[in-house]
Amino acid sequence: MKNKILLVGSIPGRDATEAMRTCAEGIGNYLDCIPDGETGMRRIWINYLAATTYDGNPALETINRPAPVDIGHPDEWREVGEDWAPRGYKDHWQFRLKPGVESVYFEQLGYGAAAKRSYTDFCALREAGSVPKEARFMVAIPLIESGIRAFLTDPSDFAPMWIAYEEALQREIKMITDNIPAADLVVQWDICMEVLAVEVGDHHPQIFPWQPAGDAFERYLKAVTVASSCVPETVLLGLHLCYGDLGHRHVSEPPDLSVVVKMANAATAKVERQIDYYHMPVPRDRNDDAYFEPLKDFDSGNGKLYLGLVHVTGGVDTSLGLLATAKRHTAAFGIATECGFGRRPITSMPALLEIHRSIANAL
């Protein structure tokens, strides 16, 4: 990873081709890799798993689901009639294992199949000259706790769901690497619930009303080690460390970068293969030195750091202010938004890509 900009996942578009073409033609010369935009049902992150993998699974009982969207609740990223996309913490998916069930099985999670389809579109765009020839195709997948915890209500269901997701994740990576050449591929772990669990010590009245067994940090380290071992060395691997993006707001505001620096360092030390990049969030109102101070302890190994300091709100000036402070605390790094931006309207893309270009040119 040598370039200035990272796209961390979701991008608005009617389909993968539109999302990839828009970004490649706008900032393609600043990118090492391009995601497929996570369009369609994947645009609402892990709710894709709830709607397509967990709901209807013979081992699981659906005990709550989002209410249908009606014309009285307009939203740029929810369509009228949708009954799977949540509005908030009280309008979301919940599952439990059925009585007497001790194990769960997921044939697939859907990310491999989506990647296979979108890679064909990626290759067509590259052949047409819309995507730079040296660019790779990026696949982002939620890490284990991120993929399951928010949907469960009973602590006893956590372990069997973990096992089922971990095993399915291994099959997803095999499907992806069987169908996409290593030289064309980047795999990214989306690490949100793990970050939040470490930050709040497993206790949060809305997202963590119950606690799994064990220590949050140790669970994260176990997950990132096991998952990363499935990714061949010749495939680039990245960690997207995140505090959530429900309604364009963090679930919990980070006091500084200390938690994600600690988590990144632990992965650098523990994961046996190289981690090629780390992405860390920067809230738009944190241009103070205290927020960036923990970067003095960051050990990236041979990986590249991307700071999520590109913000639509406040525009170029806000992002430049964050960049100036970041430069006082670390040298070589790239830029990104804090999270994917697929839930923003397509009409916002020209301005957002212009902000990316302006900040990249100021690095």
C-alpha cells in the first residue's frame, strides 16, 4: 500500500459498476485498491447478514426485525417498503438459538459470492481504462464479533454463533481467493464491535446490554489472528478500526487514539502474516494534539497508516485542520473517511471526492 487515499468500504451507487467507476474516475490515481461499494443490501453493513444469512436459518429464531419503511419516513438510503433496514437501536434485528439447538451452521455469508460477481465488473472497468491497471480489488468483511454480537440477546448463544461465523468466514476467504488472483486482491477486516467492546469494557446500555465470557481485548486478538491466518501472504490485508457510523455518528466517541493504537500494535505482534495497512478514525472536532498523542506508540510493522480525517461536514477546511495536527504526531500516512459513505446520496459524491483530492494533495 503506497498511495495516498483508502476507500474503506461502502460507496453510493446503483450497482457495483457505478460505485467503482465513480471513485476510479474521480480519484483513481490516488488509490491502491477499490472496493465494490457494498451496494444493494450490503450498504447497511452487518444488517445484510441478518437479512440474508441469519433470518430463516433453521437453527435460529428471529425475535425482532425492523419495521417496514413507509412514505412518512423518507431516507436517502432506505427504500419505501424495505422491511430489513433498521432505523436505530430499538428497530433492529435480534435472534436466538431455537430451544434444544446447540450449534449453528452457515453455508456461506455472502461476501465471497458478491466479490466474485463484482470482480468481473472490476476487470471490465479496468479493461476499459476506467480503473487504473495497477489497482487491486478490495473485499471488506466484518470480523467475527462485529458480525454476530449486536444481533444476540442471550449470552449463551454467543459461543455457538462465534464458531459458526468463524467456520463460514474461512469458507468465504477460500471462495474469494479461488476466484480472484492474489495480485489483484485486498482483504479488509471491518472491526467495529471489537473496538467498541474494548473501549467501553463490554458495557454499553444500548449496544452491549449483556456481556460474553472473557476479556474483550483477548477476544479481538483471537479473532483477528484466526481470521488473518486464512488470508494468503500474497494477498494484501488491512484492518479498519471503527467506532460505528449509525446516522453518521459514532456509537461511542473515542477520547483519543489509544485504544485503536493498542489493538493495531497487538495485531502487528500476534498475527503471523504481514498486515499491510491500518485505518483509524478521526472525529471532525478533534484537531487537538491530545487525540493524536497515542500515535507515538504506534507500531505498524511494515504496514501503512490511514487516518480517517476526511469529512463532508466542514469540508476542506475542517479536514485540513485535522491533517495539520496529525502531521505533528506521525510522518508517512494516507487519508480516508472515518467509515464507508454508501449511505450518503449519490449527489454528494463530487464534493466528497474533491475533498479527498484536496487533502491528499496537502499530504
